[in-house]
Amino acid sequence: MNETPYLSRRDFIKFSTHALFGLAGLLGLGGLVRYFSYLPDPGPPTEFDLGDVASYPVGSRSLRLDIPAVIHNREGEIVAYSLICTHLGCTIENDGDEFACPCHGSRFDKNGVVLKGPAQRPLQKLRVNVLEDNTLRLYTDGGRK
Amino acid sequence: MPRYPALIAVIILVFGGMLFAFASVQASATPPIAADTASQATPTFDIARLAQPPTVFPPAQADNGAQTYWGMCMACHGDRGQGLTEEWRNSFVPDQRDCWQSGCHGSDYPENSFEIPTAGAPAIAGSGKLARFSNAFELHSHIQKNMPFFPPGSLTSEEAWSLTAYVLRLNDRQLAGFTLKGINGSAIPVHRKVNLPESEIPGSLILVGVLILTAIGLNLQINRNHAGSIALSVRPNFFHHLHPPSIPAEQSRFRYTLGAGGLAVFLSLILLVTGLLEMYYYVPTPGQAAISVETIVTLVPFGNLVRNLHYWSAQFLVIVMTLHLLRVVLTGAYASPRRFNYLLGLGLLVFILLLNFTGYVLRWDEGIRWALVVGANLLKTIPWIGDGVYQFVIGGSEPGPATLTRFYTWHIFGLTLGASILIIWHAFRVRRDGGIAVPPPSERKEKNRITRFELLGREVLTMVIAGVVVLLFSLIVPAPIEGPISDASAITSDSRAPWFFLWVQQLLKLGDPFLWGVFTPVLVVIVLGLLPYVLPNARSEELGRWLPSGNRIAQALVVLIILVILALTVLGAVSG
């Protein structure tokens, strides 16, 4: 075989073929990423109609376990807290004036403040709007106000 | 002084107007019609709202639906899908406003007219409406079955689909450039927006192009090697090690082997990969199976390609395996010492047919309905054990959720595991039995050998070419899918077996179901299996070429069997 400083024809073909093979593989991989990008589940609803403002009188605390959230009329101001434990996502339970998590024993007061760990963060405050027709709408994706 | 008459006139006008207004309110309040109290708008006649929607060219499906809606549905359901509200009723010319009392097209009431239901016509657009329909297919079924009111069921399926598209548009679900059909409607939800994926064609064509260039490169490399400069110093990799260091050149002739065994392995690999991918989105429950398949095809990026690759590879596999069987028989290669491997191969064919049938049933759509019922009932006809076998396969007294779970489990696990073991065993036995059948060394005319480097190169080249063919085929020809199973469509659904069992369906027309539907197919497999043990075999020096004289009887028999099956299949396909 002749020693040559240049890329031989055979080496060139071999290199190109390998490169093309790799490119085909990358294209396939790209398709695979696209394939898995589809989200079959639309996710849970983020808006809930709470009904008439009048059904939440001053001082009342109402549980809506389907959201799950507690709606509290604090001297005319309506606030809502998520009942999802900020530790690992169990639904917390009403315990007198407080909330207790059945999973790992975290406790929160009625304003969502942590009384006892392992939870670190207070309960998520949910946005509540009064609509034109005097009904309430709650948004679970609005974050803290 | 001159002002007084004017003042009196104004007062009279005002009072008169009030009286008139009061009277007309009284009049319009009389029909006891379901009224939307929230929208007690001023009675206004608005010709613009009643006008025919402008024609659009080229019309989207929803544009066609808009025309039909205007002609047949709008009078009751409203121009915005608000339903028969007071506000909508008042947009009509006054003397047409109470046609729900007189009957519509009311002069000849009740002969050719109809009464509007006393409950009024429901709203079909807006939040909270259409709550009982989860997808476009259900909406379409309802429209076609129950609408219009005069008389229900008079719409064609196509009209009902364009109306479905229009109702979705009224609900702000635009499907630009997408045509709703029976085969994709259940993938389109009514209550949430979906993103239709971009076309998979450009990406796939780029891949095809790259693969073709790769094939050219591989071909150049192989030719280079063939010229004698084979790099024996190259370190063999894992795939090289799956092959012997070198094999006689005549064992690797494409015109001798047809490459059928290798192609079967390649197609099986495609099936394994695409099948795994489908499992990420397929939902094996009776209510969701067909919907999830339609979702893969319609909404998942490249999902249509993945499913088509799976489907077409499976169909090609049956053909390639039949060719492989034919090759082995027509070259006499199945004789001892390869006769056990021949049986393994036959077993594989049976496994693949069962995999194809279970995979076909997993669609769980209108198309599989009767094939499943017939196939299952055939099991019942087996003497003594029939009921037990039926129970084992179907998991109940009739096909239901348990059937789907069992077929799914068999398809993705039981049969796949069995077939995988058989493939590996079959490939191992090929090598163990001395490779592809050729005469013993002393009888060989050609002494050339090829190295495993060249052999692997040829194999990869064949795979790349086959890959391009399967890819292009899958891009062009869609795999069959139909709407989800519903009672309404039981009569119209396809009653044909999948193509690879059409011959059995034709046999079944001859009479006794056990004799023709179970015994005969099993007999065919047994006869094929007995060939090397019962009939004369090809002599060893005749091996390595087509049509040796030693096993002429077996060749004739197998060709006859395959021709009969082929003829029955064609007959079944055209008789429909």
C-alpha cells in the first residue's frame, strides 16, 4: 500500500459513509424527540367558578375539595388557599382552625402559615376574582398574589 | 301661546308610544317559549344576521359547514350557536317569529312542516355547552343521527362532518387546513384546543435522502473491498463477531438467498422499535384504544409515520417470510441437518401470523369487529377443548375489556418473547448447521470466499435500501384505521378478515367451520413441517442452486399450497 499524506479515496468514502450514517441517526433521534413532545393529557382545569359572592359571608370558611382549596372571607376580603401540602403534594385536612397533612404531619394555620414541619413553605394563596355578575372565579395557576 | 299645540302633540305622541310599546311587549310575551331571561334584548329585526354566509374559496371544511348550518340549523340554533333564545327569535321578521307555534314553513302546517320542540333548541356554542361530547367523532355521530329536526338522519356523513367542523369553529376550535373524518374525528377533542403537528413529510424525505447517500457510500466501500484490498487488519466489532470470519461466496448470493432471512430480521427490528414507541401513547381499553390510535396518527408528531412503519413492516414481514419459506423449499435447503431449523422457521411464521392478528385486533375499531368475533368463535368449534381455549383467549363469554387486555399482553409480551427466542435460535442454528445450504467443499465449483467485513457491509447496505423502501411506503400509504366501535355502526362495518387470513375466510364459506377454519390451516402447517421427514430430499451436491431434482415432489406440493392460498386470498379480496 502506498503511503500518502492525503486522504485516500477509500478513507474519504469510509468517512463520508460513517458521517451520513451518523446524520441519519441524528435525524431519527430528532424525530424521536418530536414524537415524545406530544402531551396526551391536557392537565387539570385551572379555573373554577365558585358561585355567588353572597354564599361566602364574612368570617366564613368553605372547603372545596375538588380544587382542592379553602375559601375564606376575611372581614370582607375573600382569600383562597390551596389545600395541597407544600411538602409533597398530599391534600391536607381541616382540623379545627388549622390544617393538618395526613401524610407526614405538617400543620398550617388558617392563613396558610406553617406551624409544624416537614413543610417549609406556606400554603399557596390562590387568586380569586369577582366577575361582573357578582360570582367568584378562582385560578389555580395564578400563583401568589 | 303658539307653543301649546306642539306640547300637546308631544304628550300625545309619548303616551301613544308608551301604549303601543306596552301592547307590543304584551304581544311578544305571549308565546310560552323557553326564553333566555338573561338576554331579553330589545326586539330587533336584523336582516344582516339572517344573511347567507359569504362563500369562501377554497372552502375549508367549516366553510362548507357554515352554508349547511345557515340553511338547516341556524333558524333554531342561532347565528352564533346561542340556541333559540328570545333575542335570536326577535331578529326574525315579525310574522315569522312564532313559527314554533304554527310549525315551520307553516302555511301547510302540519302536513310538511314540523313543530319546534317545546323545550326550544339548545345552545351549541359557549362555555359549558356540548358537555356530553368529548370528541368530534361523538359530536358527528349525534348530528348525523338526530339532526336536523326535519327529519333526523337526513344528512350525509360528509355534511355531518362539515357541520361538526363548523360547530367546533363556533366554539373557537379552529382546525385550519384539517379535514375531519371518521378516521381522525375521535382524536379531536371538543373541549380543548389541540395543536396539529407539522407535516412529517419534509423531515422524512431528508432522512430518506441521507439514507440513499449512505447506501451509495456503502456500495462504493463494498466494491472497493471486493477488488481485493480487504482490510483484514481492521479490528472486528460486535456485529462482525456475529458472523463467521469468512463464508463461501455462493452462500451470500442475493439471487440465491433473496436476502429474505436478513430482511425478516430487519423488519422485526423495525417492528420492535416502532412497537415500543406506540406503547407510549396506545391505551389498551375498549373505550380508548381506537381513540388513542387515531391520536397517534393525527396529533403525535411523526406518530403517523411510526404507526405506518409498524403496520407496513408487519405486512411485509409476512410476505418476506413466505418468500423465505419458498426459497428454502425450492432450493431443497431444508433437508437434514437443517430440518430442525426449518421447523423453527415454520414456528416463527405461525408466531408472526398470531402477532399480526393480535396487533390487528388492538386497533379495536369498527374494522376489526367481525374478524375478532369470527376468529374467536372458530376456537369454540374445536372438539372437546374448544370452550376452554375460547375462555383462555377471550377471557369471558364474549369479547370485551378482558379480551383487549389479553390480546395486548400476548402481543407485546407473550408472542413477542416467543418470536424473539425463536429468531435468535433460528439464527444460531443457521450457523450451527454450517451456514446457508451449499454443497460440501469437495463438490463446490466456486472456491471464492468473502470476509465478514464484506458480508456485514452487504447486510447493512440491504438494510438501508429496505429501510428507504419501507419509509417511502409508509409515507405514502396510510395504515387502516376506522372509527371507534359503536352500536350504531354494527351493520355497516367491514366484515372481511385481515388480508393474511382472507384465505381462511374463503375456506370457511365451504362448510363446516372446524374442518375448514381450524383443521385445514393446521393441516397445512403440519404438511409443511413433515416435508423433510417424509418426502425425498435434495442430494447434498445439488444444494446451493434453485430447483434441485431430488425434492421435486416437495417443491410441487409447496408451490401448489401457496398458489391455492394466493388464489383464495385474491378471491377474498375481490369478492369483498
